[in-house]
Amino acid sequence: MVSNLIISDFLVNVAAGWFGAIFITQTYQQIPRKKRTSLVIINTGAMIACLVIAYKFRISI
């Protein structure tokens, strides 16, 4: 069985990778502004969800 600490650390790393993919790389330049905004909102929401779930696993130890 995988421990909660390992799952929590994995989700924090996923969120950090997501942050880099959204804000560091310049892949959104050719996408129209409206679609780009919605993609950034969706990706930021997914990143925050990973951090919240990681926190839930961390406090349940």
C-alpha cells in the first residue's frame, strides 16, 4: 500500500510541473485570447486541486 506521504509529495510535484507548463513555457501565443484565458483558468484550477488534495493526504497522516 502506498503511504499518504508519498501520494502527497507526488501531487505537489504534479502541481509544480503544471505551474511550469502554464507560466514558464510560451505555448499559448498562437491560441486566441479567449481560449487562452479559459485554458489558463482550467489549468490553474487543476493545479490548485492537486495542492488541496495533497494537503488532505498530508494532514491525514
